[in-house]
Amino acid sequence: MSIFLISLLILIHLSPSSPAASDDQYHLKLPLLHKPPFPTNPTQSLSSDLLRLSTLHKKSPQLPLTSGASTGSGQYFVDLRIGTPPQRLLLVADTGSDLVWVQCSACRNCSNHPPNTSFFPRHSSTFSPHHCFDASCKLIPHPRHVACNHTRRHSPCRYEYSYSDGSLTSGFFSRETTTFNTSSGNVVKHSKLAFGCGFNLSGPSVTGPSFNGAHGVIGLGRRPISLPSQLGRRFGNKFSYCLMDYTLSPPPTSFLLFGNNLAVKKSYTPLVINPLSPTFYYIGIKSVFIEGVKLPISPSTWAIDSFGNGGTIVDSGTTLTFLPDPVYSRILKVFKKLIKLPSPNETTPGFDLCINVSTESRPSLPKMSFKLVGNSVFSPPPSNYFIDTAEDVKCLALQPVGLPSSFSVIGNLMQQGFLFEFDSDRLRLGFSRRGCAGP
């Protein structure tokens, strides 16, 4: 599951493009508010990322389900209302998984969770479990040794969603009404939300303190059971987000948006299909430039092989950026050559390049850019890949990925200040330095 180390609380409202807009012109805009600040200990961030990647890289050819909640870091949070009358729940928004699920009142092992943090199906007049013969039931993994009862009229669809660290959630795959509050104060209902009503949770990803009191997960991945897929054509089969600079005070408003963002001109790169990891958002990198000079890196370094290994994903849940070891080593070597500032007196564990900027009010750091498939160029500012780890100390926020089975990750720090649009219909990722103003 995606870990968003800046820990955001998402408050949902639905706003039409115009007062008379039709359904397909609506967009669902979620302002993001910083909850606790970004972790001050960079070693903790690195440890969290490494644990997340260790689970992400354990891919399954059938259904690669991953969780980063066990890393102990923060999440995106969605303040969602489901049921009739609506019940308010706090859910983790996750670009690295697909299932939408909530902790239900029948949960047998949720004693460690705070009171009143469950969904009560019996209090909702619109709750309905999917039948085990429903087509929707075929979209999710099922518990072993649980067969569909051919003779029972009300044989519910059971799900069991496992995570790579051994955690799981299981229960009834169900349907329910979801309520959104519009910006004009009106109420809009989505009556076909398919979700898991969890009555058995186990493992640190979904029961430990790292879950931060959340009541479930909203999957934002690419499979049919994810929230973007379920909202579908009403919002153009696309969503976007914009992550603002967490170091500013007060922090500016960020957002997650479902639907069109036509006001912003974007550059595009194709989304790459990896059949062995269908949940994740892969892109193709062609080359890396530092100060306009192309680094001598073989294109095969970025390729996805026949076993589904390699490639690059864009992930809002990983903080730092992880690159293949040959790429990382080359970038590190060039940065060390170009940067003339001294090293700090104390080292920062886990980081290979740190500099003392006490003599520079605005240190000039090398500019790096990525040329992507489709010939678009992603040029983040140095503040996206050099982070403050202590007073007057900045460290290179890149890490090497050495295993042959590993893939690269463009983390959320590298994405700050950019609008990213995930367009499933056109299989492309759009990005722009503009359009990140608050709602």
C-alpha cells in the first residue's frame, strides 16, 4: 500500500465544471491538508522506503498486492462517508493497491483499534454483499478452501486480500452507497461502490500503530476494483494529484482530483503495460541529463524484462527516488565532481552525498532532468532531490536499487510542485509545473 510520508488528511468535495454541468463533466476534487509534518529524521524515511520496496519487489504473476503501512510512516487519508444514513470513516488512499475496503463492526480481532472506527452494515439500509456468483466476485482473491454454495440464495462473496509482509484483510465483498459533499453544499451519491467489508484483519500493515487509526483503504491502482476504475467514465477514467512543498509554512494546499483538468497544459509520456504487475503506474525513461549533459547510460538499464522485472513506477507512496545502481552511481559521481561545498562534520546514515550549506544562503546545486519515452522531459528543481537532513545540511535524496528483479521508483519528493495526471483511457501520464494552486 502506498505510504505518503507527509501524512495528508483528504477532505472530499465534489464540484461541477459549471452549475448546469452533466455527469461526465463533474470532477471530484480532494484538497489535501498536511497532518503531522514531514519526518525530521531522514534515516527513518529511508528505512520506511526500504521496507516498502522490499514488499513491492515481491511481485506475484497473478495479483501483486503490496502494503507499505507496515513501515510505520504516514499515509494519505480520505474522509469518506458510506452507507445510508452516511457513516464517516477515515481511509488510506493508496496508489499501490486496488481494493477499497473498510473495517466492519463484525471484525473479530480489531480490539486494538480505537472505538467507533468501524462500519456498521446493520445501520445502513443500502448495504448489500455481492453474491458469490456475481461477475464482480471474480475480480478479487478468495480465501482458500471456501467454495461458492450453489444451493444457497444468499451465499456472500468472500474475499481475502493478502499483503507481501503477511498481513491480510478478509470479509465480504459488498456494495454500498458513497456520499460526497459538493462545494456548493449539495450532496451527491455514488450508489455502486464495490468494497470489502473486513471482519478479519491480521499483520502490521492493517492492525499495527503504523495504520494511524485508519478504518480501511481506498485503492487507486489500475485494476477494475480500484476507486478510479469504479468511478470510470463519469470522471473520464483519469485522476490527478499535486503535491506541494511541505517545507513552506503554512503549507500550501495540495489536492487529488478525479476527472478532467483541462485548464493546465501538460507534457505526456505513455504509461507502460507490465502484465506481471498490472496495479502499478509504469513509465519509460530514455536518459538522464545533469547540467544539460547526457549521462552515458545504456537504454537497457531501464527496460522491463520478460519476467516483469525492471522498469520505473511513479509512486506517491515512496518518499525518496530509487534508481538502478548503474544510474545512481553515475549520477553520484557527477554530483560529487560538480558540487564544491564541504561535507558536514557528522554523517547522515544511509546517504552517500551530503553537503554543508552554512556558508550559502541559496546554494547553487546541479540541475538534473529525465528524458522520457515520447520525448517529454521531466525537470524537477534541485530541492526535489536534495533534502534538508539537519540544520545547514542537505543530502542527495536518491538511492540505488541493485537487485536484478528490482524496479525504479520516482518518489513523492521528486514529484513535488508538479501536477501529475493518470489517464487510463489514453494510457498516458501527464505532468506540468503549473496547475498546483490550491482549490
